[in-house]
Amino acid sequence: MHTLQENVPGIPEDQLRIRAQCVHPSGLFDAFQREAVEQSIVDRFERQVQRFSNRLAVKTPDGALSYRELNQSANRIAHTLLHLLGDKPEPVPMLFETGVPFVQASLGIVKAGKIQVPLENGFPRARLAYMLEQSHAGMVLTNTANLAFAQELTTLPLINVDEIDKDTPAGNPGLSFHPERNVAIDYTSGSTGKPKGIVRTNRSVLHEVMNYTNTFRLCPHDRLMICRAGTIEHFYALLKGASVFPVDLRTMEPSKVAGWIHEEDMTVFRTAVSAFRTMAASLTSHEAFPSLRLICLYGEATYEKDIQLYRRHFSDHCLLVSSLGTSEIGDYAFFFVDKATNIPGAFIPGGYPIATANVVVLDQTDTPVARGEVGEIAVQSRYGAAGYWRRPELTTNAFIVDVDDDTTRTFKTGDMGRVGADGCIFHLGRKDFQVKIRGHRVEVLDVETVLLRCEGIKEAVVVGHAASPGNTQLVAYLMAENPKKPSVSALRRIMAKQLPDHMVPSCFMWLEAFPRTATGKVDRRALPVPDEKRPLLDTPFVAARTPFEEQLVAMWASVLRLDRVGIHDRFLELGGDSLLATQLISRVLSAFRVQLALKALWEAPTVAEMAEAIVQCQAGQLDEQELHHILENLEAPEK
């Protein structure tokens, strides 16, 4: 057993104590040395095949392969590609479901010296078509299960791996590649929502594998469940002699995910936070995961509620770790949790940086700020992605070369955050999703934290929505734990006690499920536009009783953008705020010729009460005949 040759300075004692527990019971951890990054994925994998020929490499509910079998099938794909395309390092898009065929194809493309471009079959067709066009590929690799879809998607030549001649050589092609050779293009959405291709090299992939291996003490006896078919995740296991179990959370029910973890004696479970939350919330008190030693969460904030699920359903020897990273850099910070960890806040911090990255926080002029101040998180490293495929201007802007060391670059992550006094990084959301409400900057994580503490809420996402030019409102998207949902009135009362007015959402929308990205994260850009339905209130709906009330109800509904308003509904509970109140009072002034003070809307916050206030105001301004007419209209037709 070899220990790590490098330690990360500045990590507190409690984090070091927990990390020391992160060892497989077999004790066979062998550190991934930094010099091992300077090779190719092919060389590293083929050495694992020599060492662990008969060990399980990859398994799904539909099939399994040993290292020898996986290597042979990947070699046949590689020889086929070399025969058809030669040895140029060109992109090869691959359209597969999450599973064994994806891993075979990924390795085959890398072994042929090509650049893999994953096309996940769950993506929208327009997105896949854009990726194909932008990659400038000459053909597409797929299988029988996805052949029809591939034929609909593109006119490029297709290689069906299920039809590769069995006589195709199964031996290693014998090619070796420079660490800077490109191996993958991983498309991810940019700030405009248009996919951009992140180019990974042998070095950047191996660095991420090294980082993951050494942080989590991975060994050949580990069994990793990963929840997406990406360009890197399967290599965490396959370049260490461990076993990988890829699953598609879009098709496997949460209870079956839990069952498979137990049945297959998984030791490491890597997933997005929201996917873990969904799976763990489906558990009863009867599940047991005696082999699971580590839950690795990424992509989203890990809240108190998630920690409670972890502590309730998983063993004392199982650790939970939250990571902070980007596709361009990989994971660059980790925060470890055990059953006794004191969480410094409502959600887990981003964590402490790895040894091979320097994390800084920048202001709007790209100047580093002092510890504790908020800015954009930037990571200085020599191991990041090569850049963006066929987007040199974007690469130049995102990856800033160090003038004193041209091997080191600074990548601006687009994430907002701050660094604590002890060096811990706190992630505060995407820069793209920063929200200002009536001049106040709102950290949506703080709002989501309060919502997730409310009884009956399973998941919560808060975003800013431009209701009209110059008027941004907070919208809370919610998933319920059970059919009986809490009312908006109840949620507002709870939030008003803990948050200032500008941080209470104007709109609450209940969804059956959140849209997800390929990694399982909530796709905030795909959340539906707020509807115009009257929210679920404690107050029953009562329609207007008179023409006068009907006129007021129409004004309220127009200002608040709602399909209907009851005469006893309260303005704030309908999503009203000071800006909308000003608009409403202005309309009242125009329609009824009264100078109604803004405070009247808070003192008389319903249509019925506003009607009475208007009458009282008009009593001193109208003649007796006009006042009598208004009073007649205010009388309800029936009691």
C-alpha cells in the first residue's frame, strides 16, 4: 500500500480526520502519482487489462464485461475506425444509451486516436443536430438500439458496432499518444444556452482521474455507480482496475437504483445532488447498504435536508462528499461529511481546493478580492481542458494564460462565491442566474434553503423571471412530498418570518418533475414560464358580486398577470409587491378619480376592502347622486 506523496495545505483537522476514513476495507489503495498524468489513456487502461484481465470492468442490468472482454470489444471498434478513417485525430460522434455499449465505443474511439463526441439519446433533436454540425464529423458510431434514431438525425455514414465483423482483430492496435492529444469533445450549454464543445486531452482526463482516485482512495476492489454516460466518469474506475456500473436515472426508478446499490455491493455512488435527493427520499427505514462507503455529490447545492437523508438511511461508515467543479477544469474542491460533521450554514460549502489548483475570487475587473468578499470563482491550473472546439475566441476569453508561466491558465468558472477565513470555498450560484429584485441582489440558495425546510416540499428551485421590462420577479418551482401541498399563504407566512420582502418569491409553481440535464442536475433554463393561474391560497375563491368589484378584479388580474382573482384574496399572497402596488394604485386613480394612498393597499389588501376604501375616499369628492350609484353597485346581490 502506498500513501499519497502530496498533501493539501490548509485543510482543517476535522476535514483531515474524515478524509482519513475514506479507505476501502481491503486497504489496497495505491496512489495515482502525478507523473502518471504524463501518458495516454490507452497506455494506462491497457496496463489495467494486463493486471486485472478477468476482473469485472463494467456492468449494467443488461450485461457485463471483464477487463479482457471490454478490451477486445473496444479493439474491434478501434480497428474498424482505423480501417475506415485512417489515423487522423478527427471527431467521432457516438449515439448510445447509458450502458456497456457506450463504454465499449468510448474506449474504441480513444484506442483509434479519434475524438469521442457523446450524443446522449435523451437530448432534444435540435441540440444533437447542432452538435453534429459544429463538430464537423465525418461519420457517427451507434448500435442497433439507436440506429433508427441516428438515421433520422443525420445523413452522415453510420457505423453499427453490433454489425462489426467478428473476424475483425481483437488485439491492441498498438498505438500510443501524446498527453496533449485530444480525446473527447464534451458539449455543454453556454451562457446563451447554445452548446459549446469542451475539448479534453489525455492529460486533462488523467489529471481528473488522479484527483478522484487520490481524494477518495479508490482501489481495484471498488465498485462505482455512475449516473450518466459522459466522456470521463467511467475512466475513474477503468484506469484504476475497479468496476463501473453506469445507470440512466431517466429510465431507472429511484427504488430500483437503491436496490441495485444493495444487490451489487456498490462501494461508491456518484450522482447529482437532486438525483440523490430523489433516490434517498424514496427509501424506507428497512434499506441497508453495508458495502457503500462513499456518496459523491456534484452539480448543485447540498442542503440540510440532503444531509438529514444521508444520516437517516446510510451506515455510520459511509461518508458523504460534496464537490465543486466545472467541465472545463474538473472537480477542484471537496467537502467531506460524516454523521458527526457540523455544517457551517444551511448548505454544505463548496469545500477545500485540491493540491493542483489555486482558487481565487475576482471582482468585475478580474482583480482578486479579499477573503470573505463575493465575486466570480476562478481556478488557476495547468491541467484543464484544451479549450472550446472550433471556438478560438471563446477559448481565449475563458482560459487566461499566466504571463509568468505559459503552462498555467486561469479559468473563470462563471460561478459566484467567496473564500472563508480558513480557505473554504462557498459557492453562491451561477453568475448567469444572479438575481436583482428592486435593487437588492438575491442569493437564490438562501431562498431555496428556507423553502426546503417547509413541510411538504421535496425539492425547490428559485429563479429570476423578467415579468416585464425592468421588473424581475422571483419564481419558486416546487415538487411536493405528497398529494397534500402546502398553500402559498402558508409558505409566505413562513418565509416572511425568515426573509426580507424582496426575497419572498412572487410566484410559486408546482411541478410533477423538474427538467434535468444529462448529468441529472436541474436544468434551470428549461423550467416552464410562470403560468397565470391563481395560486393555491388559504382563502377560498369568491367571485366578484357587483359590476364595481368586477372592474377592480379585472384591474388586479391584469396587474398581477393572473387568470382570476377572488374578492377576498390578499394582494401580497397573489404575488404583489411595491412596484405592482404602484401600478395598481395608478389604475385606480385613472378609473375612479380618487387619490388613494399606496399604504391603503396594505391596510385594505383585498378587492372587497379596496372597494370600501375607494367609496370612503370618494364620499368627500362626489355629489350625492354619484355616491348613491356606487353604493348601490357595492351591495351584494345575495348574502
